[in-house]
Amino acid sequence: MKSVLIVDDAMFMRYTLRKILEKNGFMVVAEAENGLLGVQKYGELLPDIVTMDITMPELNGIGAVQLIKQINPQAKIIMISAMGQQHLVREAILAGASNFLVKPFSEERFIEVLNSI
């Protein structure tokens, strides 16, 4: 069972992602509401996969990806961006993100991306 860390400032999005993940056989090991906490929790737990929002307080998703990659260059991170943030997706991939999703996305697409990395 793959372990997942969810990093998103929106409680509703964290709840939604957790439900989808658990329903599809993933184990959510933690959630973080900003990039700084996400990096800290990644370092403590070393999950198999991280889902990372781009726009968050304290530290945005791109900065968090860069710090996580310093901890583990092999980290698997899926960036999740809102419509209109596509220009940030390129930055996220250059920072080391493994893949990305643009909100809104279907459950099937989310699981497909998770299984692809």
C-alpha cells in the first residue's frame, strides 16, 4: 500500500483527496495546510507520494517541491493547480514535480496519475 502526504491549504480539498485515496487503496499518512508544514512532514514520514497544491501560504508548492527534492531527490510529487495557473505548472516540473493535475479533475484521472509515477 503506497503512503501519501496531502499538502493543500483548502480543508475541503484535503478531505476530498483523502477520500479518493483511501477508497482506491492508498494510505494517507498526513496532511499539511501549507508548504512549510508539508516539507516538515515529508522529512518526518518520507511518504511514497506527495500531492502538492501550488498556491499556499507560508511556502508555495514550487518552493516546497524544491525543499523536498533536497531531502530526497527521488521524491514523487504530483502538483495540483487551479485553472489559470498553467504557467506555474512548468515551474513546478522544472523544480522536480513528477506530474500535475489541473482542477477540476476526475477521480479516475487522479488515480491514473498516481499509478503512473
